[in-house]
Amino acid sequence: MLKIWGRANSINVQKVMWVVGELDLDYERIDVGGKYGGMDSPELLARNPHGLIPVIEDNSATVWESHAIVRYLAAQYGDGSLWPSYPAARSTADMWMEWAQTVLQHGFIQLFWNLYRTPVEHHDHALLADLTAKCADNFTQLNRVLGKQPFITGDQLTYGDIPIATQFYRYFTLDIERPSVPNVEAWYERLTKNAAYAEHVMVPYEDLRATIVP
Ligand SMILES: N[C@@H](CCC(=O)N[C@@H](CS)C(=O)NCC(=O)O)C(=O)O
């Protein structure tokens, strides 16, 4: 059976779990990381030399890096649905996954860590204003694209949507200033009714609050 190592409130694990739920795969998830520890255990290091989550094992395949896992599961189990048949559609999905990794999540994770995971007395207000503005720019760009189509690659949900939309739950539930992004908000609203998204991405994150002291 497919095995996933990683705590449920890790955003990178959530990308993987959303795909698992979307494709209705049987799985076993093992809590590792955060309050569960185990990051330097021989079991984890044997599967991911970098000692990070998520990691999966599926038959003979061991895969780490959330986006590589999302692609693997989509290719293996989602042919024609999450995994588009045409290379051109897959390259669109890939472009947006790169953007999600290097721009959208990169910006949002810094905001999340400096705002939510850092105790209030250590907040750097100038930095927070800058990070909030960068996120606003990124979500505004996304909003423009979603004005033309319901999903990032076109008319249907593909693996290219997963890393982007996994950010939405925290972005829209944090106490921050946000620009008006009606197309993104409408997509998030639709996703809140998607069973796999609701179960695996809309995971409370209260126990991450103020856990990092600079
Ligand atoms: N680029 C990697 C990042 C992996 C990563 O940073 N994972 C975090 C969780 S989101 C981790 O292992 N943190 C240690 C912990 O949870 O204790 C990926 O996308 O999988």
C-alpha cells in the first residue's frame, strides 16, 4: 500500500494528500515532523537523504520533494484526469508548479513563518509589510489568469493546480490584509466543497503558532 511520511499540517504534505484523496488511493500516512519529531531517524534518512517530509513509498518507488511526488502520483494513477494526456498541457502544469515553488509559496511561507510562527514580540513590522505586499502582488497575478479559465491549465483540475491552491487555505484564513482577488476567491470557495481538499488541505494550523523564536 502507498505509504506517506509526514505530519498532516505540513503544507508540502498537504499537496500530496490532496492528490491521494482526489484519486481515491488507499494509503497509510505516518506522522513525522513538527511535534512528532523523527526528522533524523534512520527510517526517514534511509528514504530521503535530506531528512525532510513528505516522502512516499509506492511499490518499488521511493519519492521525496512534494512536487516530484505530486507528479509521480498523477502520472501513475491519474492518467487523463490529474495527468493531462498532451505534453503541451503538462508543460503548462509544470510552468505553474515552478512558479508555485519559487514565487507563490516562497513568498507566502516567509509571511507565514514571520507572522504566525514567530511570537508577536519578535515581529519585524517592516518585513511583514513587505512580505504581505509581495503576496498581494502574486495573488493579483494569479487572479488575472483565472479570469480567463477555471483552472490553472484550462478547463479541468490537473496536477499543476495542486501546489498553488494548497496555499489558499492559510492565505485566506490568516489575519492579514489581502487585495481583492475575486477569481481566486471563487476558486477557493469551490475548493472548500471539494471533499479531498476539505479533508487534507483545510487542516487546522494552530499548533504551529509562535513555534519559532528568532
Ligand atoms: N522542497 C521540499 C521542502 C520540504 C520541507 O521543507 N518539509 C518541511 C515540512 S513543510 C519539513 O520537513 N520540516 C521539518 C518538520 O516538519 O519538522 C518539498 O517540497 O517537499
